[in-house]
Amino acid sequence: MFPHAMVVDERHSRAFVINEAAPWRRMGDSVSVLDTRTGRERRRIGLAGPFSMLASDHVTGHVFLDLPNGGASGISTSRLQVLDGVRQLVLRGTAIGHSAVFSTL
């Protein structure tokens, strides 16, 4: 695994690190949830596919991941995966028509 992107939620003392899977391992991309006070990994959550972008809502503790898919006729589609960063659970995933663009909250 290779760390690829990170977002920090200071309010909940969590860091979310996107791990890109090594091509020679039979393991998909994942998100490591780290406790920022101790540096320990609290949980590793598998992703539904490779990721494009990562953002968090520091009020709710939710983490948003854009998981792009190659679409027919060259049209890019995505799947938005929402994590509850406080409880460290996948809340939901939904298909969206095009790749999401996140802005700083």
C-alpha cells in the first residue's frame, strides 16, 4: 500500500489516509482511520474502487470520496462514497453522473 492523500479532522482527532493498493498485491484501495493523538490506525476501510478526490465535513465528521469509473463513449462517471469518520463506518455510496469536484469547506 502507498499513502496517496490525507485529510485531517481536528475536531474528532482523526486523520483519513487514502492507501493506493500495490499492483502486485491482491488488495484494493482503502482508507486508514488514524487517531491523531496517538498515531495509531483505528480502522482500515476498503473502497469500492480507485479514488479521485477526498474531502471532509468537520462538523458532522463525514468523509466524502469520489470514486471514478470509466464510462461508455468516454464519458466519465463516478461513485460518491460517504464515511462516518467518527464511528468509522461506510454510510452509503451512490452513483453520480460525472466526476465530483470538491471545494474547501
